Amino acid sequence: MKLAIDAMGGDLAPVAPVRATIECARRFLDTEFILIGHEQRIRENTETLPGNVGIIHTDITIDPDEEPVRAVRRKPNASLTLAAALVKEARADVMVSAGSTGALVASGLLGIGRIPGIDRPALAPVLPTFQGHGVLLMDAGATMDASAHNLLQYAKMGAAYSRHVLDVPEPRVALLNVGTEPGKGNALTKEAYHLLEATQLNFIGNVEAREVLDGGADVVVCDGFVGNVVLKLIEGVGLGIFSLLKEQLTQGFTTKMAAMMLKPSLRGLRDKFDYAEYGGAPFLGVAGGCLKAHGSSSERAWVVAMEQARKFVKQDVIRQFSEDLDG
Amino acid sequence: MKLAIDAMGGDLAPVAPVRATIECARRFLDTEFILIGHEQRIRENTETLPGNVGIIHTDITIDPDEEPVRAVRRKPNASLTLAAALVKEARADVMVSAGSTGALVASGLLGIGRIPGIDRPALAPVLPTFQGHGVLLMDAGATMDASAHNLLQYAKMGAAYSRHVLDVPEPRVALLNVGTEPGKGNALTKEAYHLLEATQLNFIGNVEAREVLDGGADVVVCDGFVGNVVLKLIEGVGLGIFSLLKEQLTQGFTTKMAAMMLKPSLRGLRDKFDYAEYGGAPFLGVAGGCLKAHGSSSERAWVVAMEQARKFVKQDVIRQFSEDLDG
């Protein structure tokens, strides 16, 4: 199995992806890791590379501010576009990047291409839930103006991914909506509801945003605009509360003392919200493995994303899709 | 000034609205309070009514599960529809209800009607922010499929309300979007961006969901589907984190001890997120005062909502709208 790693994307690149690659390369001897990026800067972060790690050198990167489609078209030799090209040409099974979401989506669509029959691939991050395992959110921002038919395909892909990669035997699929009753919503969700009802999926109906993290659904379907708002809002609210908490707990001697005693508990709570443990968001529906790691991925987050990428390949997700999509 | 209060709507009705009314009636002798609901149940919750409190009896209520438009049409004598009728007939200046959002929106639109020139009224709650005062979110769920022109009107109404009722001299208006750059978004937000740019408003551009609670904007504009998701997600994430926190802090003796010492700090933090302090959501754009209080409004939340309703009338918001909307 071959993993292509965009060594230059993300806030902590190239240090975090390079170190994570070395760690994974030592653990997974059956896997070949291809680091794509500035060779000298990659080598600065390691003494000797394990035998199953290669480097493809490029000093071209895509800036987060660049218009994604134009950037991908104009920079075929950027680290991200090269990674996509490797997957396209079957020289890698899966690629991972922590670069900008827009550029990853563009390089997935233009560089790798769609699975035949899938109109709109979707970003599918797993969100941490308050109870137990996470929930797969689709689409988290790949397509801005989705149709009900797109949402239906998200649901089918999400259920297949949930079953084959996340080990959920019969994934409960829900539609994100403004109320739980069937008639609720905007034109899009009303139509999508009817389409979802008519499938063989384990469709459990509408879920409101208030309950989306309660663990009642395994796959939650929405359009990419709404999904992106959900993803970013959860992060914003979570970070905001923890930083207020920190502020409150460092005021005054008694409070500080007590807070120190609570540190392990509070850290446990924070860890529940640590995106690092939930890996990256696969870009589902493109004709090859394509994984978006969080922009501020730490070494630990990169390791989890690479483990996820391996599982994606092992489970042969793309072949499974073709089978499940007929269902 | 006359306030019409739906004494039967909300989880804690009639106790909370009745008690809050009595408290407000004693404080605001210039205001007449009209409690609409089951007279006997209202009287059970008070010894004697102050002279400036009246009762309009009805034993008809609108159930949260009823289809709103149908319910409002079929139940002209429900507590909520009667409240709207009082405002329509100028027998009250403003109405407050903690009943279902859908029914309030329907009774506002059908019972009171729109301000001439306003295509779609919008629900405008103030969300607590991590820094300082809150942010006005429009629309939080009154209109499901909004046009860019609707969003433009939300921005104008929001800025006017922010200036006249929330005392923000030059409100910063932002568009909720998936990125900060001008070209980002779905068809709706791209078009709305151009419309907003062309106004005299203090339009500060796009804001991402991650930053929406950071206090960088005073008014945030979005369509009602997205606004409803934002509103409910903040509540869900907030409640979820606090309940996890509680769970973590009651495990083991040392933790419990320390947590007890921290109680005031943690309560302070929780209070920052207490919707009760932020009053209700005015339904802006209807031709009379119409305020939605939170469904689980406590007595305290009701008091704040009534104070807000009084300010709405005092500031003559509806006349101000007509003036500001030309700008």
C-alpha cells in the first residue's frame, strides 16, 4: 500500500507530517510513504529516513489565500497537486493533506476525478459526540449549492463509509433539519427527506442541530454550506468555552489551587473534543483515496489521519461504494 | 404602554410568565400587563393581581406539535393568537410568547402582518458572545428559503434594532459565510455580499461560524435555516460541555472537593451562556411588537424579555425601521 503525503500543507508543516510519517513508517512496514515537498526542509526534521519512506521534491506550494481551482490548474507541481496526481496515476492508493480545504477539494475533483455515478463528492469528517463514538457529517463544505439528489448520495456514501471504515454495523442516517417532524425544513431538506425515506438505508428522520452531537445518529446529512457552518461553529464554541474556563480558573489563589487538582479531569474533557483523535475528513466520491487533515494538525493528528488513510485502502472503500450505491 | 403576555406558552407556563408579570407590574407602573390564558390557573399563581395587570381568559392553547399556520387559522381564540390580535388592533403595543417558534411566526405574519416594504420578517435573538455584549443573529428561523434581497433587509432591520434598542452606535454588520474572502459562499451569500456592499451600512464582510461568537460583529445575517442551525447548535454544544464538565467534576473525592471550591467560577462561566440574560428574540419586520421568549424561559428570563419588550415600544422601533430602511 502506498500513501502520498503533502508535507507542506497545514500550520505545522513540514515538521508534523514528516515526524508522523517516520513514526508510521516504523510501525507499518507493509506501507510505502511518499513525502511530497521541499526535500531539504523534510530532511531537516529527521536523521535518516526509514527504507519505506520516499521523497518527491517540490518547492511549490498552494497558498491558503489562492483561489483554489485556479491554483490547482496553474500549479501542477505544487505538493498538493502532485499528491493528487500520484493517486490518479495509481502510483499511490491514498493521499493526505492538511492544506486548505478549497484546494484539496479542487485537486480531488480536477486531479483525481469522481467515481462514475457520483455527482458531487463530499467531505466527511467525524465529529466528536458527547456520548461514545463520533458522528459522520456530510457534506462539510465541498459543494456549496447541493441538490436533494446530492444529499441522497451523501447518505449512501456516508452509510457505506460508516459500515466499512468506522465499523458501525447498521449506521443510523439522519437529515439535519430545523425540526424533527417530517414536514419541516427548507425546500432542499423537504425534498431530501422524501428521497431518503424511499431508500433501503436505516434512515431515522430529521435531527436538529441541538442533538447532532448527542450520538443518536451515525451519519448526518446536510448541504456543504450548512455542514461547514456546523463544523466551524462546534470548534468555535468548544474553544471559546475552554478558554473562558481557563480564564476563570486562573483567577485568585484558591481557584488556582482547586483548578490544579482538577487538571486531569479537565484535560479528559478537553480530549473528548480533540479533533486530533478523530483523524481527517475523507473526500468521499472521488475515484481514489483523498483525506483532508485538520489545518492545525499536530504530529498526533497526522498519525491518526495516516492510520485512517490505511484503513480506507484496506477496506477497499471505493469498490464498496460502487456496490452499495446501487442499494 | 401595554404588554400582551401569552401566559400559556413555554415549558414553565403559566407559573413563570405570571410571576414575572407580577414582578414587572410592580416595577413598571406606567405599563399595563395583559395576561392571556386560563384565568383560574393564572390566579393560582398569585395572591392578588396588581392594578396594572389584567386577564383575558381562554382555555385554548396551541400545541407545539400542531402545524403552525393551520393552528393559528383554526384557533383564533388561542392564547397566542389572541395576543397577536391585541397588537393588531392596537389594544397592546407588544406581545411576548414562549410558545413554539412556528406558531409565533405564523401568528405574527397572519395576525399582525408585515411592515409595508418588508418582504420577510426575521427572528432576531441576541447570542451571548465570549467577549462583552452579544451579537444579533438574523434570521434565526422565520423564513426557510430566503433570497439575497431578504438578507439585505435583515441587515438593515438588524442594524436599526441594534442602534435603537441595543445601544450600539454604529453596528458592525457581517454576513455568515464559509470563508472570509468576498468570493466565498453559496449562490445566496455571494449575491447578498454584493447587495450589502452597496449599502450605507457598516458592512464588515463575511464572518465564519468559528468567529461568530467572538464579538467582532454586532449583527450577523444569514438565512433562517442556517440561523436556526446556529442557534440550536450553540445551545447543544454549550449544554453538552457543561453536562460533561459536571460529570467529570463529580467523580472521586478530591475532584468533588476541588469542584466545590470552583463552584462560583463555574457558575460565572455558565451565566455567560445563560439565554435568560439575553431576553427574547424580536420578530422584526411585523407591524407591531412581537417577541419570542425561549421555550424554557424561567421567571428571570421572562422578566428580561418583558424589559426588552418595553424598550422595543419606548424606542418606537417600528417607526425607526421605516426611516432606516430607506438608507
